[in-house]
Amino acid sequence: MVRKPLIGMTLGELESVAAEAGLRRFAAKQIARRLYVNRAQSVSEMTELPKASREWLEEHYCVGLQAPIAEARSTDGTVKYLFATRGEGFDFLDGGAGGRDVEAVYIPDRERATLCVSSQAGCRMGCRFCMTGRQGFHGNLTAAGIINQVMAIPESRTLTNIVFMGMGEPMDNIEEVLKAVEVLTAPWGLAWSPKRITVSSIGKLDGLRRLLDETKVHVAISVHSPFKQEREDLMPVEKAFPVAGVMGVMKNYDFAHQRRLSAEYIMWRGVNDDLRHADALARLLKGVDCRVNLIRFHAIPGFDHVTADTETMERFRDRLNELGVTATIRTSRGEDIEAACGMLSGKEGAVEKEGVANC
């Protein structure tokens, strides 16, 4: 029997659960504290609740924490964790046929410890240079499936930053992403500052507007080319969400203070790496307080472009800086374990029962 996980639930949802169990409304905060502060592994640990209520909860719900089923460790300290999306007694997918697991990447860097989380199994956006996009769509992760990535890794309590830059387009699963962000930032939840969270998007405006209006997290937009046809060749979503229109919407929001906007720009040799592109990118970003992250391309099968060389990237960066656009070259991490940008893919097939932690 699949029991619904409690992790990933908002306080309002926990209040409904408490009412179902015959508990008073304040019990929802007790449950939340056990889940997100005490990191309870089972309902039986919630000893402030009456025994009869705990028994009822255990019959219908579970904490929901599922340990990673596999991991790969890079020579640079990066760790890629593989999580099952479905198994005996749990289901982290909202729709979709399943058949793919999801990956999260832990990236330690001096005083920072960042976790890159996935929001979907696969992706509908179809970016040609991305392994996740090439596998197609296999389902939206529930908020429980997103929060599980944060809470179930060994390094959970030492994380300093979270980026929604793993598998999937977060704006294509906006309801569950917003719930996950609420759990991450609410005082009754994990109580993170929104300044420690960045959510990436190709520019899907319906969800992006909601994210900007309903949260205070940082935002990253995947640009990759300032020219319409060129971007469309790389990212078919340019047809539906032209980057010029996306940046026009961004001008309506304040990114000069607590919230930060960044443009993600993968660089390919002879494709989008000359100074003409730098000049056009600066024009595209005019009037928007936005920094640019220049990213080396990590080769994937079936895509014949190669990354720009370091000298070219530095020249591109310097040109943007001269034009008043703050630009940096992002350090590549985890390429040897296929954990770098654009390389996450999950895996097909069922998960062996013994590889999954108890719900």
C-alpha cells in the first residue's frame, strides 16, 4: 500500500492531516517540527501526539524519507546522488509513466555546500544540448520528492545553498516547486533564507511570474544566445517564450537589492562565443539588473558542438564587463561522473527493493 509522505507538506496541508487524525489544529506545528527540525524517521517518534492518533497516522501516512539508491563521487569532491521516484510503499511522481529515477548533485566549495536538485523526471523543453531534455518527460516530482533530495543526503544539515538546476524545468512544475520553496523557507519548515535558493528556468513565463510574485528566491534564466533563430535552434522553447520577451518581463521586478537575477550562458566554439554575441547579449540585458554566468559545455552523445576555449571565454567575459554587465566564468564541477551542467539523465528500469529505505 502506498502511504502519502508527510515531508513536502505545507503547514496548511499538515493542518488537514491533523484534522483527519482527530487532532487539534496546533498539532500541525508539532508534526512540522518533528519533520523539519527534529528530522523524524517515523511517525512513532512524534510522541507528543496521542497514541491512537499516531497509530492512525502510521496507517495512512509515512514520513516519506527515501535514501539515495546510488551515488558517484568525483575527484573534485562533487557527489551525484540517484533517487528512486517510485518503489514499494512510496510514489514521488505526480503524473507520468515513471521509469526514470532522478539525480541531485552535492557540490562542496570551501565554505559553501550547494545541492543541485531536480524538479521533474525528464523534461519537456527539448533543449538539444541537454541530456535530461533528450530523454523526454517522465513525470513531475511532488514536493515530497523535491524535499527528499534535500533531507535524505548525508550532508543535509551542512548545506548552505540550493539550486533548482537539476533535471526538469521548474516552471513546468510550478505548484510543487512553490510548495517545496515554502517548506524550505517557512519558519515552521526548514527556515532557510530565500537568498540561499536559486531557481533556474528557460523562461516559461506563466510559472516564472508566479515564482517572482510569490517567493523571494533568486532567479536564473537560461539564455545561451541573444539571437532569436540561433537560440531557437538550440532551445525550441524560444518559439513560445522568446528571450527578448522574458527579459522585458524581468524589467518589471527589482533585482537591485535582496533578490538576484542571472543569465546562464553555455559557450560553444564558433557558435555563440564571438564579441558580436557579447555585444548583443549586453543589449538584451539593458535595463535589467542581471549578472551573466558563462558556462563551459560538457559533451553529450549526439550533439557535435564543443566548448569554447578558455581564452575566448575570458575575452567574452571582459567585453561584457566593459559594457557594464557583470560576468563571471563558472567553475566546472563533476564532469567525470556526468554531474556537470546538462549531463543529468537518471536511469531506466525498476529499483531493487533492497536499495530503497523504508517509508
